[in-house]
Amino acid sequence: MDVNEEKETILIVDDEPDILNLLSEATERWGYQAVTARDGEEGLNKIENVPVDLLLTDFRMPKANGKVLVEKIKKISPDTSVIVFTGYSSVDGAVDLIKAGADEYLTKPVDLAKLKTTIAGLLKEKRAAGRNTILNSINWGLILSIPIWLILGIILIRSL
């Protein structure tokens, strides 16, 4: 990571302390800034107050489940990547989460190698999308900065 680059922030929400600590330590070891929440309610509070690049959340938790967190973060920050994991896998649950805005759905126990690859891929896509937005803005800025008289001159020359 470049010295001037800020670490990307991952909000990790899980009601199991051992999993929360494991995921926090792993993501920090991979070069990300980990922010943790012990339940859905605390996760909602962090979503509203901390800029997050990726949400990594358990599905079943007290006070607010993973789907509620996904819906909330997508309202606040639609570009935030989301990975939901659960010990209770079902096709219907996965479909509901993807419809709510989750990018990935993983089952417990979490395979750390797969998780690392998934996080890296999602954040790479997010960075690429951000660069494309900047380039498109620059292109429009250049187009709009062309003097109108030059455009009219080109049109007049072509019509002769």
C-alpha cells in the first residue's frame, strides 16, 4: 500500500466475540482498517457515523439482523461493498440478501483465504469504479471547456 494512501475501512458486525476478533485481526493483517460492532444495533450506529468501504456482517444477530444492516448501508452509501455470512445457509436467504444489496453471501465457518480474495476483489472493483467516475468527469469538463465559437466554426466549415 502506498504511504499516502489511506487504509480502506471494513465494518465487521457479529454477535460472537471470537469470530469478531478473528475477522478483525485478519482484516487488519491484510492491510485494512477494521471497525467492529457486537450486534446489529451497534452496527447501525457505526454505519451512520463512520465512513465504510466494506460491510462484513453476520446475518442472524440480536437487535438488528444482517439484512437490516445491508439495507441501511445501501441507503446511506450505495457504493459500499457488502459481504454477509451466516451459519444458516438457505437459497431464499441468499436471494433476499442479494436483492437487499449484498455483493457476496458466505457460509460459516468462514474460509479466511476465500474471504481475503473476496474482500480484495470487491474493493478493487470499487476503486476501479471510482477512477472511471473521475475520468468521466474530466472528459466532460474538457468537452464543456471547448469554446462554443470553435464548435460553431467546425460546423460552418463542414457545411461549406
